[in-house]
Amino acid sequence: MLKIGVFGAWRGNSYINLFLQDEEIEIAAVCDKDKEKLYEHRDEFKHAALCSNFDEFLAQGKKRGMTAVFLANYFHEHSVYAVKAMRAGLDVISECTAAATLAQCVELVECAEQTSRKYMLAENYPFSTENLIMERIISEGSLGTLLYAEGEYNHSGSNEQLRELTPGKNHWRAWMPRTYYVTHALGPIMYMTKSMPLYVSARAAHSDLLYKIKDWRHNYDGVGMMFCEMDNGMIARFTGCTAMASDYSRYRVAGDTASAEWGGYIEHGKVRKYYFEHTKPENEELISLLDADLSESGADAEKAKSAGHGGGDYRVVLEIKKYLIDGAEPFFDVYRAVAMSATAILGWRSCLNHGENIRIPDFRSPSERDAVRGDTLTPFPDENGEGISLPCALPYKGK
């Protein structure tokens, strides 16, 4: 039985529901400063400790046998609490980006190494049904040499929706640059192609629509687009969390033999595979529309259909169990997790410097960690509204 604690009852709600349904998982403790959210599942938690303080959460959870913590707290604060949990002898599953500064990337990696605690990033988009079909196609080798990949994650909203998602002037959503929320676009690319980013160059574009609400939502750029050289030799283009007018997210991987993609103009629930005339095998179609279906995986496929993010949330729970119960190493370990965070962080600095090409540190290397150990530059304020050392949007050049 895996006894887990959840930090963040609002953002972690979908996982709380999945944990409650799983016979191999018991929720030992839940922590949230919002008592209404904290007590929402009170009758279902049985013997779980309900806490509004993180240190109390760790102590009470450990009394109940808690061995791992699922972090679903504020976007830019995961590394702080991951370090606390690992130093308390607990394994960590981080739901969002691993770290908000390069210094935090270093601290997180070194804490995982020093404590030998398990750490996994619970990025869910790679495990959507469509992206898993893409991963299968790529792993079969039918695309040939991988040349290019792209991921586009779009998420906008009305002023009313944005206000609901931004409770307070110091909330992270009011200050997050467009490149920072990179995991949903870059994560699937890394997983499908089994690659890591080496260099990043990026650009952002101003939105007049978002500029109208700059007094309470200060990150008024509409798109942050990153371009990376990957360690498998291919190149990749992807967004952060984009607010440009588009009705879809999309993913594409192209090789020198064939390509695979979904989203956009492609029929919903389908993955499109395309060959050149001169590379098409005799038993294949030039263009195939494959059903995004993993029904051969049995009961798990059916359970995934009712979970969020195209089944990704349910499959992340499976990955957690494989790691923490069975001991299988996850793809998104601490090194890949901080590589994504560093890509987001340095991608924003590239935007501020007109697309400057920047090398992403190899956080396995002590010397490369030393080079950024003191780099605490951040666009996020602390709870008192202080500490900002980077702008969160491009300089406004309008009238």
C-alpha cells in the first residue's frame, strides 16, 4: 500500500479523486491553506490528517505512515517544498514545473542526490491517448531519422475566468511569462522522441487584448515561442502556455521517412501519419488516420477515458505506482524535470534579448551546476509583493 500526502487540494483535486479510487493508494494527509477545499472530501479521507501548515502536514502524515508527497501547490513554489519533503525522508511527485529559478534547479538536483529520495515530475500531457499513439509510432522507427518536432499548448479565457484563476495581486498567474509554463508543450516532445533540449532561442509577442487588464494581470504577452536544438540531433519548436486565438493544441513529429501529428485540422480522436511516395512501405497507406485508441490495454484504457487531460491524469497515477511501488525508473526524473524548467527560464531571457541562443545547463554536471548556483533571477513576487528581478512581459511599444 502506497501512503501518500497531497499538498494543494484545489489543483490536486483530480488526483485526489484518482487516489481515492485506487486500491493500492491511501491518502495519509492533505494540506491546503483554503479550509473549504481542504474539507471538501473530509468524509472520504477516513484517517487522513487535514492540515493548513506544510510542516504539520509532513509530521502528521509521517505519523500515519506517509512515504511520499504529491505536490500540487503554486506553480513557482514546487522546488521549495520538494526539498523540504525529501530532507524529511519522503519521496516526491511534483505535479507542475520543477523549479522557478536556475538556483532552485541546482538545489533540487543536489537534494535528490544527497538524500537518495525518489523524485518524479507528474507531467500528464505525454500520457494523453493521442500522444501515446504518437510515441508508439516513433518507437517503431517508421519515421526514420527524427528531424523536427513541435508542440503547441493553447489556454486562454475571458476576463471573468482569468480573475477567478488569479486570486490576488501577487498570485503567480498574474506574473508568469509566456515561456514558463512549458511542460505541456515540451514534455510530450521529450517523451515521444526520448530527447533532451540543449539550446533555446525564443520570442514573445504582445497582446493588446491582455494589455487592457495589465493592472491585475501583468503578463500581457499573448505567445512565447521557443526553438530548441535537441540532444538526438533534431530541432523542436514549442510554446509555453499560449493565449493566442486558436481552438486547439497540437503536436507533430517529422522524420526523413514519415511524419505523425494530431490536433488542428486533423479529425478529433485521430493521429495522422504521412509518408513520402518514395519512402512508403508496400503495406502502408500514403496517408493514414489512426484511431487514438489504446483499448488493448484493457481496464486501464476504460478508466483513463474518464480521467482528465485525455487520460493523462490516470496514466500518471499508473506511472507513480510503477515508480514508488514497483521501482521502475520514470522518464521524467529530476534531471529531465529541471531541464524543462531551465528551458522555460532561459527561453524567457532569450525573449528579452531578441531571440538570443542560450545553452541549457547539464544539471548532471557539478561544474555546470556551479555556474548557475547563485542565479536567483525571477519574475515572481513573494507573498509581500517583493523580490521581482525580471520583467514578466516584453516592454510595451504601443501608443
